Amino acid sequence: MTIDPSANVRQLFDLAGRVAIITGGSIGLGRQMAQGLAEMGANVILCARKKERCESAAEELKALGVGTLALACDVTNPASIQEAVQTTLSQFGRIDILINNAGTSWGAPTEEMRLEHWNKVLETNLTGTFLCSQAVGKVMIGQKRGKIINIASVAGMAGSPPELQAIGYAASKGGVIAFTRDLARKWASHNIHVNAIAPGWFPTHMSGGVIERNRENLLKSIPLGRFGGEDDLKGAAVFLASSASDFVTGQVLVVDGGQTA
């Protein structure tokens, strides 16, 4: 029997029937990745503090013929995370994919950064990634399989220009990268793949103001000469969520138009 190689590759990227939780999945990069996974057949659970945003996004994704769920979830609250996990299991029976995308930032010069603002960023971006991975990881260990995708940033890979004052964000994303690499080694024996995506500059609710204030300088730093678009994270997310990445773990996939090249 002759196997069609192209059909085989399509099967590797196929997510039909798989169950994915995306934190911060109602808007921005989370919404884009949720769209990509749903287009490949995954059932998607959108989690955010504002449930109404998740409900709107989930309703749109349902038109693709996949199962959806909108949940209110605070990634800094273990009880809130556990409730989201249990609700997902009650409806879908398993969790195949976790995308830790929920994040925040605070802009201020380092010498003026208030402790509560530093703590808020670290608790959401880094501790939230840990707590969600821990809760979902227990399920994945029982299943003996799973894909965890942590959303880092190019800000966690190198220092930012002086005009970009958000040291807590950079520190948290550097922490996410170290967390990803370490957890990948710890959970490889459970057949759980842990990787990260490090986006460059994408216009979002969180970054839009910074981009507008520094547009020309930022574009000069990007060899492709543009910011990330509405489809530019889909492929990376689908790859790391699918069987196509079954021999990839502990890696950081940079999607930045060449900024860090």
C-alpha cells in the first residue's frame, strides 16, 4: 500500500477532537491561537477574568464546528484554576493542550517601580504559568500525554531599549523561559511536552500604546519591516500543540520577524 506523504503530514498537524485550555484566550494573542487550534479541529476552553469576553469569543469559534467553553479564571488563584480544570474535565473528559497565555505588564522606570506593581506582573505572568501547569499537569500525568505551551516574549531573551520601561515584564518572561526548559526535563518521562513561544511585537490591547509611541524605532529593529499580524502565531501554536512536535520539548520558538536574529 502506498502512503501519501502529504496526507501523513496533514494528520500530524490535525487536532480533531483534542481539548485545549487557553488562558487569556478571549482577546489578542490568546484569541488568535484559539482560532488556529479550533481551525485544526480542537475543542477550545477560553479562560480569562472577564467571562463575558470569553463567551463572545467562544460563540464565534463554535461556528467552526468544535466544542467550546467560556470560563472565568484568575490564574493567580489556585482554587479558580482548579474549578476551570474540573469543569473542563466534566464536559470533555480530558485535557490535551494547555496554553499559558494570560499576562499583564506595568510600565515604570526601575527606580520608581512600586513593589505591588512588580508583584502583580510576576504573580500573573510567572506564578500563574506555574499554577496552571501544575493543575493541568496532574491531569496530563494521569493521561500519560500532554502539550504545554507557555507564552514568553523576546523581552525575556535580551534587554530592552531604555525607552521601554517594563522590567517586571522582562523578568517574568525570562522566568517563563527557564521554567519551560526545566519543566520539560522533569515531565518528559510522562510524555508531556513543554515548550514556549516568544512573540515579538504584535499590536494587542496590552502593547498597542507602546507600539504607537515607538512605532518607527520598533520597526527599524524588525528585519521583516512589520509587526505581527492576525495569523502569525497560529502556525507556531498548532505545531507545538500537535503530533508534529512530538520530538520537540524544552524549546523556545521565536516569532518576531527577525528581531532577535
